[in-house]
Amino acid sequence: MSVELYGRSLVSMRDLSGEEILAILDKAAELKADRAQVFAAAPLAGMTLGMIFQKPSLRTRVSFEAGMTRLGGHAIYLAPSDIKLGRRETTEDIALVLSRYVDVIMARVFGHEIVADLAKYATCPVINGLSDFEHPCQILADLLTIKERKGTLKGLNAMYLGDGNNVAHSLMYGAARVGLNMTITTPPGFEPQANVLEESQQMGRETGATIRVLNDPAEGAWEADVLYTDVWASMGQEEEAGARKAKFKSYQINAELMSRAKSDAIILHCLPAHYGEEIDYATSRRPNSAIFDQAENRMHAQNGLLVLVTG
């Protein structure tokens, strides 16, 4: 498979074709398979990743820093107090200045327009580490995990259970691109954005993927190959947590819901988990749970992406 990702930014899963997603996953699997060879080759030797954080994160920071170290490069953590995007300095100026210092920029932000503007003005690749609209790095890790466990992506049936949030949006786009059937199951009023559904369904018509939104967990889980969940209230939604618990209480991955899925269905959660809410602890520890493989694969998927966008 020959694709050209050098110098490209990743703001949205829409930015990638199905072939490009698979190329990133293949490179990720290659880098994951032989740690010693990757250390010796040091494909990113002399390169620096600038990491902008408006939101704190265990997995995003450690996976990118550890990944850059493994690839022979270096990562710089820029805390919210270091870069006050749009306040102390314009996003345009920050993008242009950082481009003179680093080879890649990763941004974990609140507003999606911030990472979009960074990509618009930067002269090096910009990677969306999370925004309020999408979470593409997470979805690359998810797809890598499913492919490892199932051997394929195309034609499988996956269900995401919970809020129609940034993870749901990127799952819909990513699944549509690679031919993975995706059902988003949410309480009424928490569905993903209508334009995301429309766009992902259009993409799915080109690859044979069915993308749909339901409100009934039992229907969504029926004969699923993959069951995926996320916290009911994301960072920044703490004030809504109590009200959401009442509305989401029946939207939990547990033994009863697993009985609706295929017997070998894998379980995914992008973490952190609130056990007893979106998933019960016993179900999270079943042999077919891939939650911690999925967490590890954040680093490997991102490594594949970093190597391809830097040449």
C-alpha cells in the first residue's frame, strides 16, 4: 500500500482516506512488533514534538512522550499556563513560532477551532490530541486494537454506547472510511451531531459501512463484534454529571448487554472508567476485554502516524 502522508496534519478522521488509515495501522503494527529494532533505527532521531495541553491527560501525555522516546525523538510538554491560546498570544502566532522550533505539534484542546487554526497556520504537521468535536488519535488506537483481535475491520459490527461526543464523532468517520459498521447508541437528546451522521453515512456508502444512531442498547448490541463505551460526563461537563447519571443509568456494558452480542465480542473503553456507571468492573475484566491493549495502542498508533507525517 503506497500512501503519502509526509507533512500532513490530522485534525479530523475525515482528513484520512481508508487506505491512509490502514497504512497508519500497518506502520503502527510494524513499530510495535520489534521494539529493539525501532530503538536501533531511531526513525525520529533529532526531531521534537511540541505538546500543547489545555486539558490534562494521563494517556495522551505519556503515550506521546514515551512514543517519541522510543522513536529516538524528544517531546516538550506545554501546560495551559505556558501557552494561553488566544489570550496572551494569537493562535496564528503560536503556530508560526512553534513551527520554527519543533517538527510536529500535538494539541489537546477544548474548542475544535483551536486545533484547526493551528493546522492552518503552522508550517509543520499538527495532530489533534483531542478537541470538543473529535478525538482521532483515540480512534486510530481503537481500530488498531480491533484489527489485532479480529484480523480485519471491514464488515464487522461495532456498537458505541453512551454520549454522542467527540469519540463518537471520530468513530463514525473512521468506521465509515474503513468499512466497519458502526452503531452509536445514546439516550434521547445525546445523539451525535446530525451533520456527522450525514457525512459518515455518505462515506459509508462508498465503503459498504452502515453508520446509524439508536436509543435502545439491546437493539444496538445485537450480534455486535465490538462493544465500546466512554464516561457519561466528559472533562468540562462535571456540573452535568448528576443529571446525566439518571438519564444514562441503563446505558451500561454488563453481562446482560454482552449476552446480546456475539460470544467473542470484544470490549473497549477509552478510559478513564467509572466502574458501576458506563461499565461494571467484572465485565471490564472478562478475557475478551481489550481495554488495556487499547490504552497501550494509543502509543503505537500515534507512533505510526508520527513516522509517516515526518517522512
